[in-house]
Amino acid sequence: MRRIALVGDIGSGKTFFSKLFSYPIFNADLVVSSLYKKDKHLFIKIKKKFPNKISNFPLLKEELLKIILQKQKNLKVLGKIIHPIVRKAMQNFLKKNRKKKFVVLDIPLFLENRLNEKNDIIIFVEADKKKINQKIKKRKNINPKLINILRRNQLQIKLKKKKSTYVIKNNFVRKTAMKSVKLIIRKINK
């Protein structure tokens, strides 16, 4: 099994492209979202760290966002609690799909958390900054301060691009995106 990891800026279209590959996908954001709703142990750990900031189970994303906006270092505190659980879910996903030819990893902090391995195919999703910002503005519960905090915790875009095997340009047109994915699939199958 080979791992295809998608990296890029926030809002560049990594999740959109991950679905176009039609291989099993590990989407870290969906795992985290599910943990917030279902994992009582996670809730208890976060409630212990931020007793006056968290109300009741399930965890509310809005409350977590307030915690992050209050102090930037709170993002790291939350990460130390959440990331090991996500990493374990990823290991289970990889074990379950070990007989597949390829799997796709859609993990926002893939390089930052040093999840990459020697034979990984890393694809950098490149998109126009203006279009990215337009997309981000349409998201719920997102504000510029939060985006800046999240970006400060990521590797520089240039570095992500440099560490990548391939670059896909996202012009936010499905037909063009499909062509780009087919081209990369041809290259990695050689």
C-alpha cells in the first residue's frame, strides 16, 4: 500500500481533491468532528484543562474556537490531547486498508506532525490566494483571527510545496481537477 497525502494552504481544496482519487480516504477533520460528538473520554480531558470554558457533552466546536481565540497557545494544548487519538485512528485506518494499492491521507497538519514516511506521495494543492480567501469567508464559525492562528501553526507554504512529490493547481473547476488527478494517477502507476 502506498500513501497519497494532500497538503496545502487552508481552503486550497485538499478535501475536494482527496475525494477525486477514489481510493480509501482518511479525513482527519471528519475524525475530529466525530470525536467531538462521540468520545466522552476526550470531552473529560478537555473539560479538565478548560473547566470554565466547556459546558456539556458533546463538545461544541464554538466553545473550542473561543478557547483558541482567547490564547494562541491553547491550540497546542488542545492538539496534545486530540492529535494522539487522531493518530491512533489513522493507524487503524491504515491497518484496515493495508491490502489496498493506495490510500489517501487528508490531514491538515500532515507534515507539521511528521506523519510523512519515505515512500509517501505528497501532493501540494496550489490555489489562488484570493479564491482561497473567498472560500474561507463562506465557512461557518471562521474568522480572520482564527485563520491567522491556524496558519502560524503550519509550515510555510513554500516549504510544503518543496517537500511535495507533485503539485496540483486548483482553479476550482471540477473538470480541470479531474484531469489533474488522472494525470497524477497515471504517473504514480508507472
